[in-house]
Amino acid sequence: MAKIPINIGTGEIKKDNTLIIGIDLGTTNSLVAIIKDGEAVALKGADGKSSLLPSVVHFRDNEIVVGDEAKEKLISQPENTIYSAKRLMGKSFDDLDQIKAMLGYEIIDEDKDALVKIRVKDKFYTPIELSAYILKALKSIVETSLGEDVDKAVITVPAYFNDAQRQATRDAGKLAGLDVLRIVNEPTAASLAYGIGLDPEKVQTIAVYDLGGGTFDISILKIENGIFEVLSTNGNTMLGGDDFDRAIVDYWLLSNEMEMEDLEKDKSLSEQIRLAAEEAKKKLSSENQFDCTINQYKFSIDRSTFNTLIEPLVVESIEACEHALIDAGLGIDAIDEVVMVGGSTRIPFIKTKISAFFGQEVNNKIDPDEVVALGAAIQADILAGNQKDILLLDVTPLSLGIETVGGLMDTIIPRNSKVPTKAGRNYTTSVDGQANLKVSVFQGERDLVEDNRKLGAFILKGIPPMPAGIPKIEIQFILDADGILRVKASELRSNVATEIEIKSQYGISEEEMAKMLIDSIQNAEADMKIRSFLEAKNEAENVLLASDKFIKQNAAILTTEEVEILKKLTTTLKSSITSEDKDQINLAMNDLNNYSRPLAERAMDHTIAEAMKGKKL
């Protein structure tokens, strides 16, 4: 049996000859790097020209392509070509209000709080699945280059990513056939690439200004004795080069007296203009003027105008820098070095503004596109045990989570999290008037709890009777340095609470743990299919309950024909659940939501009108 080299007592990865790769999963481009002859190297693709793999996925007939080949289809087949998937990670439809009009593909408007899905033809994909295709392509680059299989990786994320986005990134890695040993903050990776923190005798406080295609974050780090401490982070997961492109597009639309609706109707034209704006942004870093013609529309912009357009966004990033310094309790003079990360930092205007704010020349000696991937490879080398001077903190060797509806495992503390640690998540009830909630705690890497190891269970009693979805139940995991896990559950509206303590959390052999990890990778695709079906089924059952309530409550304002169509659509949805095909369920759910949305708006208007009768504003 193959073994994963982990020290159970400390959670530390043991040194062996297995390669651990470093991945920068980016919004616009992604990269993979390894340590070669003691140096971090970003690997080039099959053409040998560039280390950048465009983070674009194209669906054609029975094939999925990633990278440059996919990017070529952005104009001709925008509805089948997905870009900026990283921006969608852990997001709901409502979160994407500012950018959805510019997307060439269809994101599904169902429950505003539900995680977003992308429709391609009659199939539905999550950002996790799309990101997995990109990660598979990066994995393939390494395997082709080295002629050996790889299955372990360190993947970087913005420091500003929340728990849902980090877990989504882990899930994408697993689906791509990778054992994700560590999720590393991009600023920490960038610092390592610059050699900052590798000298245990040196104490430094640095600012990492990271402006990529879709995300921005500023991180203040203190590095001492080889330990990276994040003093503060700030930023915006919806600010980046894509927004500079959007500013140019808006300027061009105004100049040509065009409306955003024109682009929404013509997705091909929309993509041509967006790609031209991206080209203009890049050209204006070295030239003073950009001109092009698309479909008889003339578009031009000069560097001065571009600087004016993006200045509010740059100011927004500087304000984030100010907040980060305040949160860290530091003045500008405490910053020893300012490291620039992300392709958007190539823009001269940005370098000038950030240098002026920090009162020193910024450090941009390493390719800003490659720096994070290079740092990820160095972190991977540290995990492999090849750099003895850097401290590896204890980590939890297997994920910890609870059982949710349908027997799904919802991870609360991911594998390889540093200990001691504390994490929590909010849940609610699924049945009207539910007074008790059973909390079952599991350990493992599979999507279904039946494939994981049960650690314990308890019941939260005395939840006040409320409609389903109204109670706010917080589940907290507290894991101490001795491996003792405390799980607390509380209903936040009524302060009802209970907890359980689980000891001997590491009571599992190395062989058993290795098998659990291998099983999770080998069964990732099958697990994802089951999870996707169960999630679609759970969502469909909630939609059916809501639809039945809606028909009963609004019978007076619905026509006979509308009621018949609603009942027909709900019958179709009920039937789709038995198919065990998540795409069929999503299609039926989408049809019902699209038809019922205007009816729901009409019902809301009627309710407001009734409530306001006889009242004066």
C-alpha cells in the first residue's frame, strides 16, 4: 500500500522523493512551478513559449479545452467559453451583480444566496469544476515536462479569500487528482519568492501589494525566525485588471453612444470589445496611444485618459493599504519593503502611486506574473522537508466537519490547518417548527459522511419553533494543540447552546490515514457527481416547497392558466429528482424559477399595495 508521508504526532510532512508542485490558480492566468537544481522555476506549456496558462475553459462537442486554445473561442463562442472562474469561487448570484452583465456566458439566477452555477448548453457547472479543469491542465504540464506523475500540490489564494473560497479551492484540487497539502496566502508565497524570510536571523516587516486580474489585496507581514505572521490584510476580491478593462469598455461605449444592453444582446461583440480593452491596457504600459476598429466602431484611448479612468480604483487600493496599516498598528515608516505582485502592477501609473504612498521604491524585480507560483514551489519544498531553517507549525492531518442534509460532509477545519485553530459556520433548519438539531462530527476527506470516520454526535435542543430557514445556528470547532476537539452549537436568536468534547482525535494509524487520503483522490470525480446530485436534489425540494406555498398564498391574484403552468413545471421538477441527473434537475429548476420570478414580483407589489391602503406617505 502506498503511504502518504505525514508525521501523525505533529502533522508534519516527512521528507521523501515525491515531488510537490506549487500552483498559482489565477483569475486571468495560472502557473505551475517546481524546485529544479535548488531554484524555483515556472514551467512553460507545450509550446515552450510562456509559463502563463490562460484561466479559460472552452466546451466543444465532446471535448473540454483549457488555456490558449480555449481563449481563441472567447469571441466566436462566448457562451461556451468560461473565464474568470476564480471570481466566482464561493460566490452567490447576488455577489456578482456588478460583473454579470459583462460575462459572455450564462450564470444562473436561482436563490440569490445559493452558490453560483454556470450553464453551458444543457449542462451546469460549478466554479469548483471549472477550476479543476485548469488545475488538471497545470498538472499535465508538469507531468509532460518531467515524464513522471504528480499528485501533491500547494495552491495559493488571495489573503482576502474567505473559508468558503478556500474550501472551494481545495475541492477543485482534489477533483483534479491533487492532494492539496497546503493552501497558502499569495503574499506569503510572493515573499518567499523574493527570499524574504529565508534568513532566520533577519526580522522584517513588509507590505505585499497584490493586484491581479480579478482580485486585489494588501498584506502586512512580519517575518522573524523563519515564521511568517500576517499582521493584517485588506483588499477587495472584486477589484483587479478586469475592472481596468471594464473602465475602458465603459469609456468606449460612452464615446460611441452605445449602451450596455447592446453588449448583452451581442455576446460576440461584447467579447471583442473586452479583449480589445485588455490589449489597450497592456499596450498603454509602454505606448501613449491605442486605436482599433471593431464592427465599424472606432475605439481609441491614450495613456493619460487611461490613468484618469483607473485612478479611482487605484485610490481604492491605496485606501485599503491605509486600513491595513491601521489594523496592524503601524506607520508607513515601519515598512521595510514593498513587494509588487500580479500582472496589473506592470502599469506605470500604479507603480508611481504606490511608491509615492509608501515613500520608497517598490520591489518588482521578479516577474509579477510568476512570483506567486515560484513562492508556492518554495513552500512546497519546505513542506517536503528540504529547508530545515523554516519552522513548520503543527497541522491537523485530516479534515473535520459535520453531516448536512443528504449525508454530505461539510468541512469546517480542512486538513493541514495549523493548530491550535478555531473555525465556525452558520446553518439553519430545514423543517418548519424544528425544535432539535442533531450535530454529527466526522473526520475524513470524502464528500459523503458514510465514507468518513464518525467522531461523535450531540443534539442541540430547545430551538424556538420558527419557519424553516429562520433559525441562525452557529457550529464552532475549537481544536487545541493536543488534538482535543470541542464542538459548540448555538441558536443565535435564542442563545440556546450545547457542546461536546472529542478526545483522541489522532487515534488512527498511518496506514488507515494514507488509505483515506488515497481514496479521496481516486474517488474525487465520483464523489463530486454524488455531491452535485444531492445538492441539486436538496435545492429542488426546497424550491418545490416554496412553490406549493406560493400557489396557495397567491391563488387570488394568479390566473387559472398561470396556476396550471406552475403545477406543470413543479411536476416536471418532481419527476427530474427521480432521474438522479443533476443537470436535468437544474434545467427543470431553472425553467420553474424563470417562469415564477415575474409572478413573485407581481405578488410582492400586490402585498405592498394592500399594506399601504389608506396610508399617506
